[in-house]
Amino acid sequence: MKGGKAAAPAALAMPAALVVLTALVVAAPGASAAPPDLLEQEHASLQAVCAKCHSLQIVMDTPMSYGAWHDTVQKMIDRGADATDDQLEDIMDYLHRTMTTIDVNSADADELSIVLEAPDSVVNAVIARRKTRRFTGLDDLKTVLPQVGFDYTLGGTSRTWQNLCPPCKRKTLSQSQLKLKAAVREPING
């Protein structure tokens, strides 16, 4: 991964509830660690290669571990997916950044930072908390985030980012990334 993951971690056995927990834990809208142009490039590679054979909805509705994504992409190559090395790297980076599940009770700091797209304060709070007591579910994880000023609530409501369905998350994230991109491209009024 560019500036991140070099190889797939060993597969970890996780309880089903924890898989759901980690699949739902993603960054707040607009908090992406990757620049919008890089995400666009990675998504364009995903579209160019994967959408030749199947809908991207299949990909977006199936969060997996990094190792499982690696195996899946290799299977697609074995079945004839045609891609350059750069496109494959983009695809793996995009999947890692946006569609990867992790076990928050055992993932290292780098993995937490990349997959959760969380600032160091959140990563450190998660690691400190799990040293004294394991996370048991999404609600348990949500208790740590406000302590370090990471607010996932939506528009002044009690609903949080993690409670949205996957299509709604993608829509909200896309809208936030487009707003961020527009803000970055606007000239500074002096």
C-alpha cells in the first residue's frame, strides 16, 4: 500500500458479532485520510477493472479482511481480470481504505489508523481501552470516541454514522468527499 500496508496480515478468527462491529466502524464523513484525488484514482481503477465483469455493488456490499480482499482480487486475476500493476495496487489500497474489516481488539495501531481512518488520539484511546477491557460491540466502541473528541453524530441528532446502512454510508461519504474536494479547489478569498 502506498504509505501503508505492505502485505496481508494472517487471518484472524473473529466472532460474528465482532465482524459486524468492525464492518460498521468507518470514518466520519469527510475524515478520509486519503486526498480526494487519490481516492478518485483508486476508485477509477476499481471501476475500470472490476466493473468489466460485475457490478461494483457486489464489492461495496461485502466488507472483508485485507487478506480476504487480497485472495478475492487474486481469484479475479486467475479468472481473467485484466489490470496493470498500478491498477491492482490502487484497487487493493481502495478496498483496504474503504471496505476492510478489522478486529479492534487485536489490530495494531497502523491498521486501526488506516481502516478506521481515525486520528492518533482515537487509535491510542482504542488501544488503551482494550488493554483493560475488550470491546464487546459497536455501542461499546462508541463510548471511547467522544472521550477523545471524535464525534460521529449526524446533524445534531442522536443517530451516528455507524448506524447508517451501507448504501447510506457510501452516499454520505461520497457527498462529503465531493464537498471537501470543492472546498480544496475554491480559491482563497483574500
